[in-house]
Amino acid sequence: MSIKRMSFSLISMDSKLYAIGGWNGNYLNSIETYDQQTNQWKSIASMNIIRRFIKFYKVIMMLQLIQNHIYVCGGENGNVINFCEYYSLNTNHWSIGQPMSTENHGMAVIADNGFIYTIGGQNKNGGNYLNSIERYDTITQQWQPMANMRYTRCYFGSASFMDKIYVCGGWGNSNCQSCEAYDPKTNQWTQIGCINDIR
């Protein structure tokens, strides 16, 4: 990369890697893409907001045409933030979206059936672990609170699988050997088997 960075997010999309934000002594809003065919990094449009420890998701939205977007939520830049923005690969442009209701970093971000879910996290450096969820509608660009997890947790594993969202482990005020499954259709959490080690 042309810029040294740590605590950034890395995503693959359209056969390219995207290195987003981070920190190198200063908080960054710059983005670089890596093209494996040319073996080169290239700078693209920067985010509007400097941040590190960000969470992101790529969403394919059906509008008049199919458009690829990268959504970036939360993070920190000296303060934990609730700002969200999204990048269009078609226009190389970042747009500001509706902010989350809670400042957050260390949460999970999962896309499912046209919605983006931000799950758990921490709303302040050094404390206030969360079990809350917010759901973002990419069409109406509105956030909505959903059913809370059973346990507070941040920096945990998460995945969408077979129409459910799974969260496991992490760090929080409670038993983070626990794993939970969320059903978006019923807006309910179910506890599932614990992992063997706290992680």
C-alpha cells in the first residue's frame, strides 16, 4: 500500500481488495484498492469521516440497475462515533447515510435480505458493552431497533448462515463463551452451544 496503516478494514469486491480507513499516527479516511491482475494499489475517493476500528459490509441493491455499494458504520477517531456512509463503485463517491442511534465500535455488521444489522459492540472506549441491535433499511435509509441479544459483547465472531445470524464469543460483562442465533423473521434470539474456550 502507498500509506502505512493499522486498525483498518479490508474487504474483497469485484476481484479487488479495499483497504479502508485506519490509523498510522493519525486517523485516516483514505481508501486504497489492490488489483491482482496488475499487482498494484490505487487510491480512490476518501471517506467523508476519518475513523479506525470500523465495520463495513458490501450490499448489492436492486435499483433501476444493480449497483454495488460498500457501507461503513461506526468506529472511532478519538471518540466513538455513530456515523455511517456508503461508497458506490459506479461513481467512486461516498455518501453520508443516517447515523446509528448509538455510538459504536467493536460491533458486528451483517447484511441480510436487503437490511444491514449492527450488533453489540461498545459505545465508549473502555466500557459500556452492548447487547443491542439496529437494523438499517438500504432503501428507506432508516434505522430501527431490534430484539437485544441475551449477552453484551464486542469484538466477537459473527456470520449469516441459512437465514439466521450467529454470534459467538467476544468480550463483555458476561459469559462470552456463549453463542446465540438470531432469526430476522421472528426477531428472536436463541442460545446455542457454547464454544470451548473464552475468546
